Amino acid sequence: MNLNRLIAAAIAFIALMYVLSSSIFIVDQRKFAVVFSFGQIVRVIEKPGLQIKYPAPFESVRFFDRRILTIDNPEAERFITAEKKNLLVDSYVKWRIVDPRKFFISFKGDERLAQDRLTQLVRSALNEEFTKRTVRELISDQREQVMQGIRKKVADDASDIGVEIVDVRSVSYTH
């Protein structure tokens, strides 16, 4: 009889430890935590520290980086200017997640999909600006104005997907 109580107490202790360990989590200062309940977003936690949630089958947590991330295309892309000249452009984007809820809804939390979408946005903005200008305008004093226009367009589009564009840069050369 005493052995049965000991086994029951051990099982109860193990069950209690499981519930506690699956209910407590830590949010790092470099991350956002998104708490899900049966696939739906319940809350977004931005404040670092110890947090509590319902045990594993009821709620789960995914973490998203809040640091600045970089997209650097390894190959230069070809654009056509207003005067129909080829221009090779090497660009990079600095970005970060600012709204984890929108980010998750837009990309299911997949940073790779977000990078692909941001690359498309930058490519489209570069194409739009470059086709309106000559090579001379793009490499002269209008260059900064062109880059500001590109940054603004990409930033406006990115805000709809929970992302902030920190910087967009490009280096152009004729081919």
C-alpha cells in the first residue's frame, strides 16, 4: 500500500513538472514572442522576461527576431534606363520585423518568404525609378533623391506586412 502511494506521488510530481515546464517560457530581449492557441494568435509579447502560458497542447509559442536583418543579393541585376542603356545594380536591404502579428499573417512566420517579397519590392522600385531616368541622372547629384524615393516606396509597401525598412542601398555601373 505504501508503494502505491509512492508511485502515485512520483507520477503526480512528474505531471506537475511537465505542466510547469510547458507553461513557463523566457522571451529574449532580441525577440518577439507570439503565443498561439489552436493555430490562432492569442497575444504578442514584446517585453523580455519570464512569461506564462497554458500548457503545451493548448498554447504554443513562436519567436521572431527583432534585430536588423540584411538581404544582400550576391549577383548584380540588370535594369534599363530611360535612354535604353543597360545598368547593372548591386543592392542590399536592411530590415526588421516591427509587427509580428502582420508578419505572421503575411508569411506564416517564414523569414525566407519575407526576404523574397522584400527583394521583389526593391527590384520593382529600382526598375520604376531607373526606367524614368538616364544613366547620368542616376550617378549624379540626383542619386540620393532616387535612393530616397526607392526607400520610401519599399517602406510604404513593407509596412503592410509588418516589416520596417531601415535602409536600401545600391551601387550602379554600366555594362
